[in-house]
Amino acid sequence: MTLRRALNNEGLMEEDRLAMLLEAERIARTCTTRWPHDRYHFRVLADVGIALADRFGRLDVLDDTIALMQAVEVDNPDPDFVRDRRDLEGTRRRYST
């Protein structure tokens, strides 16, 4: 919900938007730590990373999300989880070109 507010609220100053996105990142990271096998928490963290990359050129959250997903894949070989990570890697490559 914090992510959507940060993206959809039109009257925000950019520094306020950044603060909201960083709060959304914190919440999503907490969820991925508490429930590491729930791929939807990682998808939210990825969405935050994409928003930070689009708006502020910050790629660190995308990179961290990919690394976290790779670490979880060792214990969770779910094909949907693996596909989500590969899709995210493709998204990340678009920012490199």
C-alpha cells in the first residue's frame, strides 16, 4: 500500500516520494525475512526496486532482490519463484543498456 501511495500521489515532492518508497522497501524486506518462501513478498520488493530505478536511478534494491531470490532458491526450487527471478534479471538488464 505504501508503494502505491508513493507512485499514485501526484502532489508529492520527490524527496517525500523517495521517503515513501524507502519505507515500502523496509516493509517488503521485513516480509521477505519473515516469510522467505512466499514469492509475492519478493515481487513487491522487486516492484519497489523498479520504482526506485525508474524515478531515482537507484538499482541497488533490484540487485539486492535478485541476490536474495537466488539465495532462497537453494531451499525453494519452485519453478514460479525461479521464473520471477529470471524475469527480474531481464528487467534489471534493461537498466544497464
